[in-house]
Amino acid sequence: MNMMITHQYNYNYYPSCSPIFFRSVKTPHCSRVSCASLSAVSSHDGVKIATEANTGLTSSEVIKERIRKLFSNEVELSVSSYDTAWVAMVPSPNYSQEPCFPECVDWLLDNQLADGSWGLPRYSPLLLKDTLSSTLASILALKRWGVGEDRINKGLHFMELNFPSAIDKSQHSPIGFDIIFPGMLDYAKDLDLKLPFEPTVLNAMLRNRDLELKRCYEWLPEERDAYLAYVSEGMPKLQDWEVVMKKYQRKNGSLFNSPATTAAALTHHHHHGAGCLNYIHSLLDKFGNAVPTVYPVDIYVRLCMIDNLERLGIDWHFKEEIRNVLDETYSCWLQGDEQIFMDVATCAIAFRVLRMNGYDVSSDPLTQIAKEGSYFNSLGGHLKGITDVLELYRASQMIISPDESTLRKQNLQSSHFLQQTLSNGSVWSDKLSKYIFEEVDDALIFPLSSSLERLASRRYIEHYNRDCSTIRVLKTSYCSSNIGNKDLLKLAVEDFNICQSIYREEIEQAERWVIESRLDKLKFGRQKTAYCSFSAAATLFTPELSEARMAWTKNGVLTALIDDFFDVGGSAEEHLNLVHLVEKWDVDIESDCCSEEVRILFSALHGAISEIADQAFIRQGRDVTSHLVEIWMDLLKAWLIEAEYRSRNNMPTMDEYLENSHVTYALGPIVIPALYLVGPELSEEAARSSELKKLFRLSGNCGRLLNDIQTFKREMNQGKQVNAILLRMIHSGGTITKEEAIEETKRFIESQMEELLNLLVKEKGSIVPRACKELWWNMAKVSHLFYLKDDGFTSPQTMVKYVEDVIYEPIARLWGGVGWGACPW
């Protein structure tokens, strides 16, 4: 029987003037945070920053203020026509011929789009399956209650025009589409709804459903049952609802935090649906007369926002706000919140972000989610499954202990799964999938160990600007201004370009210093000013760290030249003379230097250390000259030992080699002076602590061994036997091959990186400031990038593009228009 439903306009929504339907959702997990004082970003090198009218604030400050407001206690989340339609179809428990939620029926009547469809406005032509699914569900809801005939006809006309897209493989498929959509077609028949569709397309859809169900039965039973329960609305007559409710209902009353699944359960199992009913009522209380496609999701959304800020390179503007959210997320982690531990992506991103920011979190809950690798088998056919595995892969790189063998296994499984998925050509069939797989490819090429912040930020800025970067697709698509926000992109581009203009000035200053110090006259040496400036800028990227970058760059240039001086450019007499000069320090340069080359090197070294010591005195309140000289002395003596190995053909043991070679890799003079200039106080105790020495050793071991792997062939041809690969082979007595020696060395490097990461994130008992520990971690990542494929320090073609991206090539201003996938708040 048809019933009359009062049709009232819902003033919470403005479909005619707003590009998306959304509601701000108050969340219990994150309290409102006050906006910190805005830090000004001045114009630099011709980069102009406009001032907002009547505010006195620059455009950057206004943008930062808007971003800070996103950290308040409201998460903006799009509502779902698809899920609202399923809620609208729930009959009243008192009278089955009336809707339980008539306000949702009203919402559907109010919110049909101009072309006859329902769904996100300005939908992508690549998400037509999503739009068809939302439209058909809305039509069924109106037909179920006998209202909106004109809207039904308009919707059917849209579907008739676009129905072939339902079987178009170039179209992206929402999760469960091949089961849910045919199920809705069956329900349309039950409602005696005449569908003007070609029989060939209908038959093709039924075949796709059969194939999907057949594929499901190849999975492990637990994963198959969970997936089929999640898409229950598409096969309600085949479900054992008693079992589904018992196994999958959550504490909030929902099934999978999905309003559509929960509504289907309430419709077909209403006698025991009090929890489902309460869940849907709570959503309508929060969102008005419509529901989102997933809720609660605020922890995930906030963590995605923090992750975006970090990956875009602008998190340093929002340290206080980020810390507040992470504190609350950590509290939820300790309480075992279902939002975190019942969703793979949320658990993975929470673990990764919390651990990297120094929170003590166990990897056990994360590894439990992907127990025995079954997760990889069951969700591989869905984009959500692929993005979840990508998050698992990123999280599983956060190994800090040999005891985390399960996390290491998960890293191997997720890496293998992603590589296999990339090799499958069918995954590139639609643009949305292509976008995701480009991100997967980037994550595999640049794992955590070789991802330098500024390079990664540039790649992510360009990635974030892509049309589909901010849409999330489950059974239907959704977005949030906390995830997809053009303000983040604007600030990231402007911040990157302003910082880059500073780097260009710094490299010009460094090049002038090289000439003024006459270092360019040393023909034997490698002139690597650009690479040294790049490695500094790629890691110490914020504007206020200019002195630290210059110290890093100058000492990098000097270590390369003096290394070459000890290798090929100087005699044994000159080597000793330079060592004695540094040891004595206060000398008469004109009379005490035995050659012009020594005079040039020592003069430049003396000037650089004196300048850095003066800068450090202002920041630290004490003279650190003796420590800086001591670090250089350690390096020079280590080079003498290395020269002795070569001259006498004396083969050290591996332990002896590593004890000396982590010093000869020359990180000490590059990193340690910068430690005094990055901001926090570095006490004498901390500067000479066993903790800092261990950081030095671990980072140096990684760099030296990575170098040895890439250079051992060349060095072997040159007759140089002091190389880790060759030493392993020699000391094995010929029992291991070259390939085995390389694999052993790679495993050792991995263990060193894990120890280094452990020291980085460890807070309890640490006396070295986090900012100082990050320099050692970042330098190890520089080494991984330089030796990713070959000897990047020696092969210019490998590094030129990186230098251009970080220092010379500005990012085009990308925010002239917002693509279909970005929520244009």
C-alpha cells in the first residue's frame, strides 16, 4: 500500500549551491584545541605573500588558521545517498507498511541531482558504478514506500543512459558492487519496478555476480564470511542473520560501522535489532536526515589529516595541534577502541604515526589483524583491500626490535602482495586504481629507509593534487574536508617554494665559499657542493635551520675533498702534516703547511669550524670548538688506519673494519656540528654520551656498508681489498659467494636501521634531544638514497634530478582548480 509522506525541505543541506553534502560531526575522542599563535612566513627571494583584506594577516597565516580549525572537535564528513536509501527502506517495527525513518525518505526526495542521479555532486565519470548504485538504491527506497514517482522516472532515465557502465571494466567498482547491484536488481523485480535495461547487460551482471561469489569461496572461510556479511544488503535472502548479528555486531550496535549493512540487518532481523536501531538513531541525531557510508571514522580521518600534513611537509606549523590529537589517539589505543582495532587501515596508520612520534605502542594488535597472511588473500580484489595493505606495508617498516619477527613477516607479505598486484596488468583498468597503484609503486621504490622528507613531500604534493587523491571508496564514495582540503595543498606548495628559494641562496653562498677558500683549485678532488646542499635541504628543510644546513654543506664538501686527498691527492708526508695541523689547531698557516694543497685544505677547515663554533656558542652558551676539532681528528686518524690497511695489504677482521669504517664514512664532521645548530640544547653529557656514539656508529655502519655493496666491484678491480663484501668472502675461506656476502651485508644493514629507529623513537632514558637524533636517522636515509641503485655520490646522472627537484625547480601553483575528487572546502 502507498502511504503519504510529508515532504519538507531539509535546511541542513544546500544541494543547489553547495558542491557536496556534508555535516560537521562532534566526536567524543578529540577535544577542541586552542589555536596557537600564528608564525609569520615572510616573503623571500621575490616570493610575494598577499595580505588578506581587513585582517592584517598574510594569506599563509589565514590558511594556517583555517587548517587549525580542522583540529577542533568537529569532523566534516560527506553523507551517503546509498546508505541513506538503505536506512530509508527499513520498515517500522510497529507497522511494516510504513518507513521506520521517514526523514530519510524526505532527504532522498530533496536531494536528487539535476541529471536524475543520487550521490556525491560533481561525481567523476570514472565513478559511474558508484553513482548507479546510489541511484538505484534511492529509487528502490522511494518505490518501496510509493512516493516520488517523478523522481523515480527521472532516476530510471539516468540509469538507462548510463547502465552499460555497470559492466565497463574501465569503471572503478565500489566494494561488493558485483554482488550488491544485481541484488538490488532482484529487489526491483520484487517491487514490480520496470527497469528499461538491455537484457544483455543484465545477464552480464548476473554472470559477474556468479564469478564474484565463486572467487569468494576460494578464500579462507573466516574472511569469506566476513566479506559476504559486509555486503549483506546485496544477498539478504541467503544470509543467516542470527549468525551475522552474533559474529559481526559491534559495541555501538552496527555491523562493520556500515549504515547500509546495519539497515539490512534491521530490516531482516528486526526482532533482535535494538542495537542496530539505536546505532541508526544516533547517526541521524548527528547528521540530520541522512547518514554517512561509514561511522564512526573520526580517528581514521584525523590520523589521515596528520599523515597528510607530515607527507606534505607542513606538519611543523601545527606541532601543538598534532600532539593533542596523538595524545588522544594513544589513549584510545590503550583502551582498545574498536575504531582502531576493528579496521585494518586505522590500526596500521595509528601504529605507524604513534610509534614514529615516540609513543610506546606494541606491534601485536597490528600483526593480529593480518594473522597468517589471510587478509592479503581475501581483500586483494578490492581497492580498499589494496589501500589497506599499503598501510600495512608502511606500518610494518616500523620495526625496532629483533623480537618483532611477526611484523617483519608482515612486511614481507605485504611487500610481496603489492608487487604482485602491480605486476597484474588488470589493476590499471581504471584511473582511480591507477592513482592508487602509482602510490603503491612510489612506496615500494622509496621505502622508509630511503625516503628523504623534502623529496617525498614534493612527490606527495604532486600526487595530492591529482583528481582522485581525496576520495575514499568503500561500498560508495565519501570524502572529508579533514582529508581532502585545498588549503593543505596551497600551504604545502607555498611553503615548498619559499623554502626552495632559501636553499638556492644557500647553495650560491656555499659555491662562493668554495671559490673564496680556493677549494676549487684542488684539481684532485670531487666538487660535490650541490649534492651536499641537497642532502642538507632534503632533511633539514625548515627555514630557521639555515645555519645547520650551511654547516652540513661545508663539512660535507670538506670531507669529500680531504677523503680524495688521502686517497689520491696527497703524499704520506702531506697526510701527516694535515693531521698535525688539526691536532695543534692554533698554527702559523703560512709556515707550518708543507704544501699549497695542505694550506688550502687546512685554512678552509679552520675557518669553517671557527664559524660554526661561534654560531654554536650563541645557541648553546658554551664553546664547542674542541669537540668539533676532536671529531675531525678522529676522522683523519681513521683515514690513516685505512691507508695503512691498503699499503700493507693487511686484512682486518670484520669487527676491526666496522670499528674504523663507520668513522671513515665521514658522518661525524657533517652531522655533529649541525647538532649544535638545530635548536635544542645539547649538553656536554649528551654530546659525549654512549647514546650519541651509538647513533653515530649505526648511521655510519649503514652508510659504509651501502657504499661497499655498490663499489666493491670497482674497488676489487683497482686492487683494493678493504671492503666489507670482499672481507666477508675472504674471511669465510671461500665458503660463501659474492651474492651470499651481499645478502649477509644487507641483513646486517637492516638490523642497524632497526636499532637506529629504536633509538630515534625511544623517549624513556634518552638524553639526546629528538631533533638531534633525527639528524642521524636522516643521514642514514640519505645514504640509502645515494646508494639505492649505484654509487650516487660518484654517478652524477643518478642524483641530478633529485637536486633539481629539491633546490632548483619550483612547484607550479596547483590550486587554480579543484579536481572532482577533492572536497572543495
